[in-house]
Amino acid sequence: MNTGLMFSTGKDDWATPPEVFDPLDAEFHFDLDAAASASNRKCPIYFGPDQELECDRDGLRSGWDIPGVKAVWVNPPYSRGLQGKFIEHAAAESSSLGITVVMLLPARTDTRAFHDWIWDRTAHKPQPWVREVRFLKGRIRFVGAPASAPFPSMVVVFGR
């Protein structure tokens, strides 16, 4: 099996297509994009390598405790090591701050991150800090991508 095709494109900053983001934004009213750049951000406030906030903010290494932020969008880097860290961080930030965090992720239900932070395999339901898991029909074509993603996707909603 060609795992290079399935797990790596050499690019970690694919922008979320509007047909995926816009309905979610209409539902949740996002205040912060916690894994973005100036060119692919979905919210005026964002964390990323070229963010415009006065303090140095990295969506993975810092808290998402910005005054007025109630809903956070995250389309994290899909590198396997980073993705799990973003999922863990989203669960922690949502729980500690009482905010809603919505993540777009590959629907890889066999991963440790999925079972540690999203799905309770013993109870056969989402973890207590996960409000909902939505599996998307078809394959997403990220903005600027030459073809659709080689994997199915899901949206995970953290928070109560």
C-alpha cells in the first residue's frame, strides 16, 4: 500500500473549501481560526505563522483564551504527529474555557487520537467533551488542490 499517497502531500496548509466552512460558520459563528495563515484563514482572528496579534500566538502551543471568543474553527495540519496534538489541544481548550471548537479532520477512526480524544470505544459513543461527530459524504477538494482528498472527512464538535 502506498502510505505516502494516503497520508502526505508535502503540504500542510490546504484551505477549507467554502462549501464546507460556510454552513458551519452560519451554525457556530466562529471568532477564531486556530490553525491558519493570512492567505487561508477563515476568521479575522487567527493563529498561525504570520498572525497579526500583538502577542506571539501559535494555535498548538498557546491557549485560545482571547476575550470574546466563543467558537473556534480548526482545520489543523494533517501531518499525523501534528493532527493528534491539535485534537488533544482542542479537547482541553474546549473543556477548560467552555468554548465550542469545531474541527475538520480526516475520518481515520483507527487512530490513537480518534480513540483517545474523540470516541469512547468502551461506551460506543463520543467522549464526554465531544458534542457531535459528523461524517461528510464524498471527498473534500481543498482550495487549490489538484484533486479531491484521498480520504473521507469528518467534523468533530467539542464542547457542551
